[in-house]
Amino acid sequence: MNRAQVRATAIVASAVLAGSVLTACASGSTPEEGAPAGGSENAKVAFLMPDLASTRYELADKPLFEAKMKALCSTCSVIYQNADSDAAKQQQQANSALAQGVKAIVLDPVDSAAAATIVKTAQAQSVPVIAYDRPIPATPADYYVSFDNEKIGSMIGQSLVDHLKAENAKGGILQVNGSPTDAAAGLIKKGIHSAVDPSGFKLLAEFDTPDWQPEKAQGWVSGQITQFGDEIVGVVAANDGTGGGSIAAFKAADVPVPPVTGNDAEVAAAQRIINGDQFNTISKPIKIVAEATAEVAFQFVQGKKPVGKATLFNTPSQLFVPTVVTKENINEVLFQSGIMKAAEVCTAPYAKGCAELGIK
């Protein structure tokens, strides 16, 4: 992706976010930040995240959502829980939040099917549910905020295919999908297939990674290395964790690492890209979805009904546009934009690579 394309994508994402804010203002639903309004004083909002396998929830989603809610409503409070990949635990956390009188639930489900029970229980008590990052297909939530997951899959897949064609690679591709219980993973998987299936490269095998666990992705890829060997010319992994697990499998087998994709732009992934171990990732600034979700939650708390920009699974939705990150544009997309700081990424093992890419 060239610099013009990067800027264009950033403009699209900014425009979509701006549109959502303007819609809220137009409906009269966003008062002066920090000022309680519409019965929102001392309101509680639950923010229920799915797992600890990805570092983003603790390090980014939680603090960004809490900060925006505090800015919108100084007297509101956030009840945060992480289910650690346990759907039953998430159900208990939702029940606890309802018992504490929350006015809205933001839910990133462990199991998209099982989450239907949480939605029904909350709605029966007139508590709106905002699906966050992962949709809930079986029972429509009241709103859905995410980056476009199917688009993410097609973008990382197409980026890999284009690279392999440019390198005149001959062989096949492994596809490492996300959790089979995650509807967002299903959308990413669909997007990957849309790029890989017509590419001319053989899909050697694919795997749905239970709970997105990197070690499970690593174990599966290790078996494929034994079976296919150097016939593997690329790996489409659905996120940075499964991508990291895939890379670890090749390193453990002491064979060259082919281009491997990712998604989420985690620090470890940025380091792998800088080091030449990972081919790409997806930048989807969590600040965008966390703050947009806080805006939506606050509207619900005030008794208002936010209008969606799109509809997915019969749910009013906001779907933001991500950016593919490779070695060629990582400095501009992640560092010059301020999304990441060189000090946290360019530690001693990566200092030379950062210098070569002009990251400072």
C-alpha cells in the first residue's frame, strides 16, 4: 500500500467516525462532555471482554472506553470484566452486571451463539446490549460497533496473494482461522477465502483455532510443516496471535519462515514485521471503536436510540475501515500517526530494524 492509499484509508476511517459523532449531535443526544444529562447521572455501564489471549483488551480497549465514558459523563461508572475465554463465566458476569443495575452492556462475546442468552436476558430487563468487535448473529443486539471483519480477511489475504505473485512463488497456502465460536472469526474467514480461493495458489489446509490460542495454532502448523514441507509458500493467519504461533512453528522446525499475515497491530506483531518474521498485520485503531462505542452507550443510557450507519445480522451497526500494515508502510501507519511509540517497540533486539526503517 503506497502513502496515498494509506492517507486515503485514514481519511475514510476518520470520515466514518466523524459521521457517527455528527449523527449523535444532530439527534441532540450528545451534551457537553462530562455533563450528566437525560437521567444519566451515576449510571453504570458494563464492558464485558472475551479473553486474555489477546493483550489488546486490558491494554487498550478497557482504558480507552473508560476514558471516553468519563469524558462524556463524569458521574457514570464502568463495570469491567474479562471472561478469559469462558462463555459460562461471561454469562455470570453479565448477570452480575444486570444485578448491579447497569443501564447498558457492551459485550464482546466469547461464544457468539451462547451470547444470545445474554442479549435476551438483558433486553427482557430493558437493558440495551451493544455488540463490540464480534457480532451476535442468533439474537440481534441493540447495536454493533466494529471494524469490518470480512474486509479485514479479504485485505490480509489479498495482500499476501499479491506479494506471492510479485515474488513468483510456486506452492500453496495454509489458512489459520480464528475461534469457531466467534462470529467475527467467521467473517474474517469468509474474507480470506474471497482472496485466496481465486488466487491460483492451492489452499493446502485450513484450521479453526480454538479460543484463538496461539499455541494451538502453532501445534497445527507444526503438523502441516511435517506434511507439506517447502510446498508452503505463505500462511494467512486471522490475527497476530495465531500469526505469531504459526511463525513459532516454522522457527521450531528450523525451516525458513514464509510470509505470514496477522491482524490487530499488536506490539509483538509490529516487532516481528520490523524483524522480517511477519509479513503484514491490520491497523484498526482501537481508540476509534472504543470511543464510538462509548458514544453509543451514552446515548442508550440517556434513553435515546442511536441510528446505525449500516445493518449487519439485523443489527444497527457502525463498521470502520482498517489499514493493511507491512514493512513498507509501518513507520507511517503506526509510528508517524502516533498509534505506537518507538520507545515501546524498538527495544534492543529491534533497534537496528527500526533504524533501517526510519522509526524513531
